[in-house]
Amino acid sequence: MPPGSKGTGESRTGSTSVRDVVFDEDRHQLRTANGPEIMAALRNLTISLIRLAHGAQAAIASTTRSLSRQPKRAIKLITQPTT
């Protein structure tokens, strides 16, 4: 098995690779109960909201960094629907 693979035998595409690159998911230490599944769902929600607001080709990493510096903008993204 190649180094860094999760051992599932599945190829890593779509939101899984985005989550790993942007959120460094493979190094995350949460391993108990439903924590990993909940965090993956929250990361997927974040990626989906960014894509809805900024388009399918949005730069997820730079948008995430920008939102982390502007919490009011992040809250607006969550609370106000896009048109």
C-alpha cells in the first residue's frame, strides 16, 4: 500500500482529497466515538458552502484562510442564503 493511503483501497478523489489538503485531515488526532465522522461532516459542509457561494471552481484553501481571518464573513456565509 502506498505511503499516506488510508487503507480502504478506494481512490481519493473529490471532497476527501480536498479535506486532506485543506484541513490536513490525515494528521487529525480525533479518534473516539463519532468525533471523526462529525468533523468530516463539518468539513464537507464548509467545502459545500464555499462552493455554493463562490462557484464550483472556488479556491477552497484560500477562501478558508480568508474566512478564518474574517469571522463575521464566515457567519454570514452560514446564516444568509445565496441568491
